[in-house]
Amino acid sequence: MSIDEVAKMLEHQDALTDVLKKFGKDKEAWVDFAKMSINIARFNPKEYMGTGVPILLDNWHREMENILNVVHCPEDFKVEQAMFYLRDAAGEWWDKVRESALDLAGLEVQPGYGCAVFSEALKKRFYPEEMHWQKEQDFLHLQKGSMTIEEYTNKFVKLSHFVTSVDMDEVSRTRRYEKNLAPKVRIAMSGIPSTSVQQAHDRALSIYD
């Protein structure tokens, strides 16, 4: 992706104007920012539309955070880079909160409004606490039931991302994963403790098959 293509992408939310004002005549800073935008765009980040499905926000946030870390994006660039990938309801939300997030005189992110605060504000708007609590409860009460081992594993892994009230390391997650399996499967697996959910999945799959 060329710098012109990146500029066209940024212009979608009038973000290019903001960035140009921020850097002013500092061409070196602008070039650094544009190069960073190109590096990020090469990973084809997903856009977040502000959907009411929590897992989409969780996935988008995790992917964006991973990409920003991989390209070694400077902390003071992260909010501006992430906001280019907000669309529809999420883009409209950002337009409304932009003035509280940015000092429009110099268009610098205000002290305290870094990436963590941006993420928290985004989650508060599109991922209400009550919805988060419900997903956590779904995880804590999850049973395999009539699901296939693949369906159960996928649901277990997705819901586990929403758990914040219970401190779980990989071993604890694995024990909970196994606890939700059928009794005969748990007995068959009890001889050798699994050390990860993936390992428990592989062993359970061989038994169910």
C-alpha cells in the first residue's frame, strides 16, 4: 500500500486533516507516521463497526493491539492509528468523543488519554458491563452437553476471554475444561493430567472418536 493509498484511507474520517495539523510542518514526523500507517495496513487489520456482538470488539481489540506491538508503534501514535479502523457506529462515536480525547489546539492526545483509556472508553460504549457479566456467567456455567468436542472447545475458548472476576492460569483453565466433559471421558483422562486446553482437547477428541 502506497502513502497515497494510506492517505485516502485516513481521509475517510477526516483523520488526515487531524494528523496533518498535529505534525504541522514537521515533515519527518509526518513521514514516520505515514510509514507506520503503511506497516500496519500491510497486516490488513479488520475494521470495527460498533456492532453489539461483544466477541467482535474483543477480537478487533486483540488483533489491533497485536499488530501495533508487532510494528513497534510508538505509544503516542497508537490512538490515532487505531481510530482509522473505526467505522459506522464506532466511527460516529469517535467523532463525538474526539474533542474530549484530543487537545484540538495542537491535536495532541491529552495526558491520561492514552491507548489504555481509549480502549476502556471504546469497551464502555460498545461492550456494557452487564453484557460482559453475562458472558462471564455463560463461561462459568458452561457444560459440554450435546455439543461436539470441537463446538464445546471453540465456545470454551471464546467465552474464557470474558472472565475477569476469576484468576485463571492455563492449568486452572484446563481443569475447568476437563470438568465440563462427560464423566466417562474425565475418568479416561484422569491418569495423566493435561497441561493445556489444547492438550486436553486432543485427548478428549481421541476418546470421543
